[in-house]
Amino acid sequence: MKTINFSILTNAGRNSFLSLCIFFLIVICFSGCSDDDDNNTRPPVDPTQSIDLVLIADNLTSPVGLIPSPDDSGNLYIIDQIGKVWVIDDSGALQEEPFLDVSDQMVSLSANYDERGLLGLAFHPDYESNGRLFVYYTAPPNAGGPEAGEMWDNISRISEFTVSASNPGQVNTNSEKIILEIDQPQWNHEGGTIAFGPGDGYLYISIGDGGASNDVAPGHVEDWYEVNEGGNGQDVESNLLGDILRIDVDGADPYGIPGDNPFVDSEGRDEIYAYGFRNPFRFSFDMGGDHRLFVGDAGQNLWEEISVVENGGNYGWNVKEGTHCFDASNNENVLSSCPEVDELGNELIDPVIEMNNANNPAGGTTVTIIGGYVYRGQAIPDLSGQYVFGSFSKDFEPTGEVFIANPIGEGLWNFEELEFKSTTDDIGYYLKGFGQDLEGEIYLAVSSFLGPEGNTGKIFKLALVDD
């Protein structure tokens, strides 16, 4: 590198040189100080403040998520598993009447514990002008079953509604239009998140593998991996179970297929965007950066996982549980080897986060992983760009936990528990979902009850509070 001798510069030269240096510093900053480099540009945090949970709404039953309306209303919408959508208005008040109630159309829920119910809500990107919204709920089953002597348990139903023309504070329940239905052989592993992709305007839907365990029960078809007697996670032709779907609700009636879905014009169901999932209960798109799709997939007995999902990806189940070779004949055994690619030549993609399940003999503190959001808010600088996710419970008691991970790098990401001022070892509730508003702030949906019963459901917001 050439050395500049400052002693030979004249005053005019010095001024010109300093001006030139300032110019280059500005250029470097604008070209190199990217807004997406969240983990290196965090402003300082006031040392007299701590992160805590601030109560936003209560007296709910079993909230599983919260989403904002994509308009200027400032409203937040709570998905209550019992079949109701509640509104928190821009003043922070929880409205007394539900925005939508589909409880009469749903299958009856078990109060003790259930994975069915109202599970997802998504507003059309042009909701402000067209009033369209979509929900995912479990309806009573069709007649028959997956095989002789076995009955269907329920229907995963995606429906479109429109808001009432005379009362924009409520949905016109007579406007329901069924978009997609999927027969479910068991009551668990329903998946349940729906969301519109940023930029493409397509509706993404998470569907579990059909339920039971190990992906080998009635209604779980044969696939290419004979070691584990098949399974819906690896099948892409027989059904839509164990997949992330992507459809175009602005195309053909009832929906169209995006032209770049991986199985268009080839063997495999056209609706599939990615596959190889067990129970992708909660997923989210990053509001910033490259808008990556983060999917939390509940494990079997040993590992829980979060994956960054891409078009056409195979995420391993039931060939693998997390990064490990899965044994469907004994789900506490790890096989010494398994395939690295499927029969189509697609790589089995490992997760970016892996947690030990509470049943893992090596030790673990989570019953089920709950996918969250990348923090893009301004209120908590320490969380900027961090992926916030959680655990439903440590031990089937109200002992949910919240974690953060720096979402960069190859392989498995490190993560740590997020500590709150008002809690000790856990949050003191079952953690059933997350939410994120239009400003990027993050919310928790919790309840004191394992199942959809009672009125202990609450919504908390992550916030800084004074020590």
C-alpha cells in the first residue's frame, strides 16, 4: 500500500485531501453499511432497562398467533384456537365481539389437548381495497377413511371470507368460499399457518404429515424410503400432507398454481412448494433482508427443528429427525446411516436450529418447538435482526421458554434463552404462538391450560422496561 507523507501537503492540499477523505468515507459507508447488516449496526441499549413481557390482551382461551391488518387501521388480530378471531384496535383495546367466528363449522375440540381448531389467518395484500381474508380451520370429516376400517378424523380447510360492507369491524360469515380441503387421518400434526409471501402475493400453507407418530399410521402412504415403511413427509404424489403449499388465490377458481412451483409439469402435486415435514405448526417470512421463510417443525421424540425453507426443498422427515437418521420402528433409536438425497435427486436439507426434545436421553427441555419471527422492530435494539422462537413447554406444564438465534452462517446456529425481567426459569405459560406487527415488534400468544379451555389466554408484547 502506498504511504502518503502528510508533511509535504500545503494548507490547500491538506484541505483538498481531507475533503477527499471525507468523500470516500461517505461512499464507503453508503456502499458497505447495509441496512440488512442488523447484527453489526445495533444502537446501544439503555443499561437501566430490561426486556420484559408487557400484557396486551387477556381473557382469551387458546391464542395461537397474532397478525396485523395490512392497512392503516393499526388493528391487530388474535387467532383463538376455539374458532374466533379477536381484534385489538389502534388504541390497544380488545373488542368485545369477535371479528370472525367459525366455531360452528369446526370439528369438536378436546378441552384437555388438541392440535385442531382455528389455526391460521392471512389478510390479502390488497385487503384495504378488496376486504378479502383467508383462514385455516379443521372441519368435520368426510365419510369413509384412508383404508378399510379407518375413518377420517377431520378436514383441513382453507376458506376465503370478505369483511362486511356495512360493518368493516366484522366479517360477513355468509361470504365463505372454500378454497382447499385436505382429508386428515388423525387429529394431530395439522400444521396450520397461512401467510402471503412478500413480493410474490401467493398464499403459503403449512400442512402436517397426517398425525399419529413416526409417519407410518393408517393414511400414511408408502414412499421411496423402504427402511421406514414410507410416509407422507417424503411422498409428493399421493396427497398434500407433510408439505408447505403455495397457491395463487388471484388466479383460476378456486385457485391457480404458480408457474415456478417445483412439480409443475412433472411428477408430484402442483400445489407443493417444499416437503419433508412432520408438523410445521408455525412459520414466518422475514420482514427484512431477503425475506427468508422460517419454518418451525415439531419433532418426534428426540429433536425439534427450525428450517430456512426454499422452493423445492426436501427437509428430511421421516428419513431424518433434525440432522439425525430416523428409525420409524424405534423412534428412540438413531440409525447409523441414511440417504443424503431422495429418489428425485433432491438433497435432504438439514435445519438451521436443532433442539433436544424433553424425551431425549441426552437431556432436553422442550416438548415442541414454536417457530417465531426475525425481530425488525426499533423498540429493543439488542434484538435487531435476531430470530425469536420458543418452546411450547419444558414438561407438559405451563413452562414455555423464548429463545433467540443470530440467523447467519452455515450449519446449525447457536441460540440462547431470552431472559425477562419479571420471569425466572420460564415464562410461566404454555407458549402457543408468536405474532409480529407492521413495525416489526414481536408478541407472544400464551395460555395456562394445555388445551383449548378456560380464559387464561393472553397476548404479551416484548418491550423494554425500566429496571
